[in-house]
Amino acid sequence: MDAYSDTLKSRQVQPAIDPGTTGTYPQPPSPPSDEENQKETAPLSLEPTLSTHPFFATSPGLQDWRSEPVDPRLCCQGCGCDDDEPDPDFGCTLLTALLCKRAGRVGNMIVIKSSIQNDEPKLLCVYGPFWPVLFCLTWPLILGVSGYTFYRLLHLEAPFYIILPWCALTGVLCRFLHRVSSRDPGILPRYREAPEESWRWNSQADTYRPPGAIFDKECGVIVEDFDHVCPWTGTAIGGGNMPDFQGFVSMVCVMIIVDGICSSGAWQFW
């Protein structure tokens, strides 16, 4: 039994001796000091830049738009998707990388204008990842239908008490669309510690999130009171722009009826 124990001890791997010392083993690194710990756990900078806003909870690894691949053939290599499940947002991301290189970025959201309020960045004008749908489809559709209706009103020589209310309603519709598409939908700041027990850790954005806040992979951010992503408005719908979205949807329904009446001349029979 003693010979077997000696054999096991002789087979144990011994640590290498530091060549700069005499018969001593290397010492383990000393633990970081309090100052180094404070540096490691220090809050992120609140200063906004043209590339990113590190204050907000976003997908890790996102840089400025210049870091995005601009070759569609690099989709499955540079966008985190694969052949079986292509990224549905890659086309819009590609256009953003091509056209918005100097725009700010929060996740996949395009920051046009921001400011510092109470030592925290505030997004004053931000567009979602589906902005090409907004500007190339939604706005042309609304402006095209409105332009045709206005032409019909002039052609039918509509009185001013018909034209003025129609212009006002069309302006309200356009205002709601502008606000819902350019407002902050409720992008959550990054929380390293949970303010309340009900908050849960989200590994996709490395932050704690409150109930109702959801990480959206298309927008690349956590949105408070998240409802859905609306390609027609180009952005996510959350607590920050839900009232404007409800107003926009309501006005679309109203204007379908109003434009139909005005363009057909049905108001002449009143």
C-alpha cells in the first residue's frame, strides 16, 4: 500500500520553477486593488457620440454603422444569421450602413438627434431599422393618396368648408406618423443592478429589465412596455410612442373614409 502511494505521488505533475528565482515557485497574481475594482465597475460614459450611446441597453458588440458589412454576400458571415434562418432585417441594415455612416446608433436604431438632460442622454429623434419601408412605402402611399384627393377636390371645385377640414385631418395624420416613427419608443438604459425585486436579468443586452420590457432582436434594444415592431412606421412600438401609434392607426381609418368621400364627390349630395 505504501509503495502504491509513493508511485501516485511520483506521477503528480509539479509546477514549473520560475527561471528567475532559485528553487521557488511563481506566486499567484495579487488581487486587484479597490481602485482597480472601482474602474472595472464604473458606470458607462453618458457622453453621446456619433457611433454609439453606451448608456442604453443594446446588443453587445454593436459598433457604429461603418462596421456593418456592405456586401450582401457577407450576410451570413457578418450579421449573425445563418443559411437556414436569414436575417429579415439585413436589407434595411445594409441600406443603413451604406447611407447613414455618420448617424448615431443605439442597437439597430438610427439616432438623428440627441441631447444631455440631467446627466443622461435623451433621444430626440431616432428612427427604427425599417426606415426604408417608412420612407419608400408608407410616406409615398399617404402623400400619393392625399395628393390625388386634393387634385379631385380642386377638379370638382369643392368649397372651402370641405377643403379646409380635409387639409386639417390630413395634417393630423402626417403629424402622428412623423411622431410615432421618430420618437424614442422607450429604449431602456442599462442597469447593472436590479432597482426592484421584480426586475429580471436579460443576457441579450446584459442588463436588468422591468416587467413588460422586452428585448427586440430586430431593433437590438430593450423597449419598455414593448408591444410589437411595425414595419409601416419603421420602428418598435412601446411605451414612448404608443399614444402616437394609436392616433396614427385611428387617423388612417378616418382618412380612408374621408378621402373616399372627397375624391368621389359624394359630398355634393349632402
